[in-house]
Amino acid sequence: MNNINPKKLIKSLLSIQIIAGSIVIVGGGLVSNFLNFVFNLFMTRNLSVPDYGILATLVSVITLFTIPASAITPTVVRFGASYFANNELDKVRGLFYKIFFVSAAIGMIILLSFVIFHKVIGEFFNIQDTFFITLSGVTIAIAYVGTVNNSLLQAKLKFMFIAIINTISSATKLILGGGLVLLGFKVGGALWGFLVSFLVPYVLSFFPLSFLLNKSIKSPSISDVELIKYGAPSAIALFAVSSFITTDIILVKHFWSAEQAGLYSGLSLIGRVIYFLTAPVALVMFPLIVQKHAKNEEYHHIFKIALLMVLLPSIGITIFYFLFSQFTINFFAKTDYLSVSQYLGLFGIFITIYSLVSVITNYFLSIKRTDVAWGVVAGAVAQAIGIWLFHNSFLNIILISIGSVTGVLIFETVYFLIIHGKKK
């Protein structure tokens, strides 16, 4: 007892309070991710394997194209949080309109590209019904329009509201998409559910952000240079991180048959349970560290707790995958997917390392270390090139993915030690 340091004990207790205060968003994220998982699970059981392969590919395309939109979140949160802290609503409004018009324009350009090149995109992914491509483009455009709102809610620390609208979004997708599939609309029904699930939370987000529509609040000019200097590398970093779990699915759909692509998509879905459960941790960690860093307060303890919250459950689930792979496949999907059960444990390793990379990357961005982006990009490019050249088996694809994210993890660990050493 004599060795206990009172200051360290108090700091530990404060850390627990910080995490306890964030339980709302973590819990909400878990519920939302669980509903998203149920949506995918429902689709594996009610769509044919080739149809599920098409759906998973289109969802990956939507995810990949919306990554640049979601990648502006660090920028909006970093600047917006400081404006909210000082009650500078005029600057928040200025930030909103500056980014809104740009993101909306990009969303429309992507939509037009999907409409114009729907046949080419369909041929690349072996998708005959090209209306699915157009529908995906509309979903992407809505995502771009709504990104600023979601980011400002995070900057305003409206965690309860974020949890609520995310849950509503996931429930909408499950109920509407699932209902349309049961009515016989198949992939199209699932995509309509996906589209509406983006639209509903966007409309609801204006309730706590109603001041954005108040014309009496003047919007001051905000430096483009300052936004771009932080925003561009942050967007690149998050795009690269997210591509790790979409590039493999997209390339498998391109190179393999519809049946095999569907099997790989199912394997990926079950493997990503790890990420579904741990992803909310980074969302909570980011604004907390931003605030601490801005005030020159200690924040490393938050980062360490976040790592443990990701690492421990990830290891546990991965071990379970190795020991009970066939049971897990049978529990989550149809028996058609048992042929890929041998790869489930390895896929768990891939997602565990990926989840750690995701948290660490967010940590670096929260303290303005945006140069971490180049190491992450190198890993993402290595994965894409590796799969493009050596895609002759699922084992090769998974091992290439593991090697790529492991390389990024090593890079980020060394980078952290270098920064830590400099501070000392």
C-alpha cells in the first residue's frame, strides 16, 4: 500500500470516469453495429450466395467511395470542438457551409459518374442489373451531404443523440431492407433499405444543429489553408485505413466467380464481428484526446485504455474462431459457407490487427500527427497490389492482408516510440 502513488491513482480514477461517461456512445455503437450485423446475417440467409456477393460488393463500393466524405470528420471535429467550447456558433456555421458545399458537390459528381458509367462499372463487377449501380451512387451522394452534420454532432459531444440516430439508421436498414427482400425485391430491396438508412439520420441531425439554419448568425471566413493542411492528410489516412476491409472484397468480386465472391463476402462479414464490436472505441477516443491535447493535458492514458478495449475482446474472439470455426459459421450463416470455415481464424487475426491500426491512426490524427498517413497509404497500396498479383486462393488473399496491416502496425509503433522519445 505504501507504493501507491496518489496522483497516479487519481488519474486512473479519472480515466475510468472518462470511459464511463463515454459508455453511451460505445453502447449505442454496439447496438448499431449489432443491427448492421443482423442485417448482413439476414441477407446471407435470405439471398442466394451469388446475390449476397453482389450486395456485399456494392456495399463495399459505397463504403469505399464514402470514405473521403467520412475522412473529413477529424477536420470538422478538431475545429468544431474548439468553436463549440468557446460558444462561437458563427464560426461553426461558417465551417458547416464551407465544407457542406464542397462535399455536396463531390457527392453529385460521383453520382453523375455512376449514372454515366453504370454499364462499365457493372461489367467490372460482373453485375447485370446496372440500376443497382445508380442506386449505389444516390446513396453515396446522400452520405456526402450528411457527413458534416455527423461530424458537428461529434464535435458538440452529442454522444447520446449520435447513438440514437445511428440505432435508428441501422434499424431502418434492417426493417425496410429486410422487408423488401422478403417481398421478393432481393438485392434491390436491400439497397433501398441502405439508401433510406442514410437519409433518415441526416434529416434528424438538424434538430440539435438547428442554429445552422439561423440566417441571423453570420458566417465568418475560415482559412482554407488551415483546413486543407490538416484535412487533406487526415482524409488520406482514413481512406487508406478503411480500404483494408473493402479492397479485398472488391478485388475478389472482380477476379472470382459470383459463387466464390459470395463465400468470401460471408467469411469477411463473420470475421468483421471483431471490428463491429470495437469500432466505437475510436469514435469515443478521438474527441476526448482532441480536447485534452488542445488544453495541454495528459491524454496518453485514454489512448492506452482504448487499445486495451480493442485488443482484449479481439484476441478472445479470434481464439474462439480458431477453436470453433464451423460452429461459428453455422451460427451466423448457412451451411453453404462451411467450405471457408478453415480461414476464419486467420481472418480474425487480420481484423484484430486492422482494428488496432484503426485506433492508433485515429490517435495520431487527434494530436495533429497527420504525417502518419503516408505509412498507412503504403500498407493499403501493398495490399491492393499483392491481391491483384496473387489472388489465386483465399489463403493468399488473407495472408497478404495480414502482412499489409502488420506492416502498418509496426510502422505506427515505431513512429509512436520516436515521438515519445522526442518528448522525453
